[in-house]
Amino acid sequence: MKNNMLSTLCLIGLSLVSCNDDKTAMPYTPESDGVPAYELADIWTAYDAFNKVYLDPRTNVYKNQSSDAAAINRWNGAAAIWCQPMYVDMAMNATNLARKTGDAERERKYTDLSRRIIDGNIDLYVNFDFDNCDETYGWFIYDDIQWWTITMARAYQNLGDERYRTYAEKSFARVWYGSPRVGDTGSYADPDKGLGGGMFWQWQPLRNPEANEANHGKMSCINFPTVIAAMLLYNTVPADRGSDPNPEKWTNKYGDFVRPAYESKQRYLEMAKEIYEWAAANLGDMSTGKIFDNRHGETIGDGSLIYNQGTFIGASALLYLATGEQRYLDNAVAGAEYSINEMSTPYYLLPWAHDTNNPYSQGSLEQGIYPAIWIQYMDILVNECGQEQFRKFIERNIGYGWANRDKSRDIADGESWTSTIEGAEIGSYAASSIPSMMLLFPSSGK
């Protein structure tokens, strides 16, 4: 599969034309010949430029597009609620890179930035009251909450503030078990209740929701993030801590419900394994590493998206690191290979999975965040699981993306194989891709 793609690349010759003196993406070679280099100084330039263009210093929340004057709320300038945690991840990754490179001043700067972004989002989004489904400032879909679970667990690991783990456990519980105030039945599709296993994507309608049924949507974007969230919590909670002895209880027209505020370490691992097994069997092809977008009963949404590949890689890698079971690592590697060999053609560069006919509609715009999610989990696969064979592909993406940036602002859109037009409207989502990759994969010194 890989050799066929590379041969095709060499035959086509990739007739790309870049503007001015920018770098044209060339066919891949195993030695990555011709890939533009980048250095540590470029990483700081790229990340600081991203913050200059997109971070609202008054709210400490990121803006939707480069032309937005402020990030006020989801209808007025603020980037999507589910994408804000990826920007927190970037700040924490910058902190870690500064620490690794011995840059104490930047370490302090980005630690403070991480905390300010988290606090800004808490202030904007109803103080992280996950039972509040206000459509302007609240929570209205399961995966939006779970992305924050992941980042809050990471924030506890990186910043050591107990509040962050508390938020992570509360948000995880809200997703899994449902809400007494909203009245939904929870994301967990309990097979003992005839719901078939896995995680539901949403509750509908937003107010006075109906109970989810077995054939309702179970998307990859909630299932694999749930595994990641459970594994990060497994990695952070004390080994001797039990589950919540006084769980919240309520009754509504759908039955009796119990919601512990937190689980034991072992329980988080059990939850992760259960959802992983269902999702791997029902939302992916383990023989190829391809992950499907969704499933409704027996109907599979066949499309593959880079962020779903990323969370599958992350879920697999985290389970491998915790258990040592080879099949998890094999699955992660297959997911990465599919991302690269099947989804990154013809340029051997990560796709921006937007609607080419309407790239700046909001739904399309948000898809620019997908490579930033993918790289967060490739970091685990390469740098923690030792799968070095993927490093050159990642460096190729960074090299071309950075060379083809808008040099007046030092930001790039999501299409690394072409030049970013100077002054063009760019969403914070696509612009996050290159600095996200740089922060996790500093230059190898080519």
C-alpha cells in the first residue's frame, strides 16, 4: 500500500506551483530530501504569532477567525467550545518544550498562559457547570464535554492543580451517566439495557430530551475520546482511592439514575477497555487501521477523518502503555499508517478535511483543528511508544507548512502544500496545525 502510493507520487511529479519564493512540496523520498528545515526559534515564532492573532487578551479565550475583534461567546467571535481545549494543550506543550530546552523564562510564561486560558474558558462557559445546557454559554453535546475532560486531566498532570482533576472527573461522569437537570439518559449505551454498547453522540432535543435508543448515533468522536479520558484519569487518580461513596441519585420518566462524582483507578481502566473493544469492533477496520466516522444501528458512516484516526491512535497507545498488550500497539501503528498512506495523498501531507465547495462555513472551518488533534496522539505513539518510523512524515508536514506560511503574520492555513495568501482570512483551527506539530516535534536538525 505504501510503496504503491510512493511510486504514484514519483510518476505524477506533483506539479505544484507556489507563490513568490515559497517551497513547493515535492514527492516524498525516504530521506525527506528537499524538505524545508525549521529550528527551535521558528517554533517560538510560530506559537507566539498564533497567540498574537487569535488569543483575546481580555477574555483569555481564542477567537474564531483572524478578522474577529474579540472572543465574546460562541455566536460572537469565540472559537468553538470543543476546540478551545486543544489550544490549552498547545500552551501546556509549549511549557513542556521550554522546560526540556532549559528555557526557564518561557516555561514561566507559558505556564501562566496555560492557567489564564483555562480560567478564561471557565469564566466564559458557565463556570464549567456541565449540567447547564445554555445554548450560548453552556454544553449541548457529549463530545464537547469530553474534549474538556481530556484537557483537564492533562492540566492536572502538567500543572498540578487539584481543581483540574475535579473538573475532569465531573465532566466524565456527566457524559457517562447523564444529567438530573438536563434529563438526558447519558452517553453510555449500556448493553444490559439493550442499548448495544459504546457511547452515544448527543441528546435531543437539547431541553427535555428523549431517551437514547440503540440505533441512535454513536460517533468515533465520542467513543475514542472517552477511552482517552478514562485512561488519563486512570493515570492520575490514587491507586488506593475508591469510587464516590455518596453518588448523586435521581429519578425521572426514564427510570432511576446514579452518578458518582468520581471512579476508582481500576474502574476507569475497565471503562476504557469496554468502550475501546466496542469501538474497535464497530467503528473501525482493524486489518487496515481505518476508522469510520459514525454508526447508526447497522448503518456505518464510511468516511474517515484525521481527528478520528488520531483519537484511535491515542486510545490504543495509552492502553498499550498501561497494559503492555501488543495488539493495542499494533492497532495504533495501523491507524497511523492508514492516516499517512491512504489519507495524506497525493502530497504526502496531512489533509485539511474541509468542504472544498464551502471551506469557510463554520462546520467546515472547525475541521481545520483535526491535524492538531492527530499530532497530540502521534506524540504518544512516537515519543512514548518508540515508533520512530513516523517522525520523517511529521517533519515533512512541519517543514512545508512553515515554509508556506504567510510571512507577514507567521501563520499558515491547513494546506501545507500551497502558500498561505498574505492577509487571508484564516480560522484559528487550521492555523493551529503547524504550531501544534512544532511544539511536539522540534527540529531534528536537518
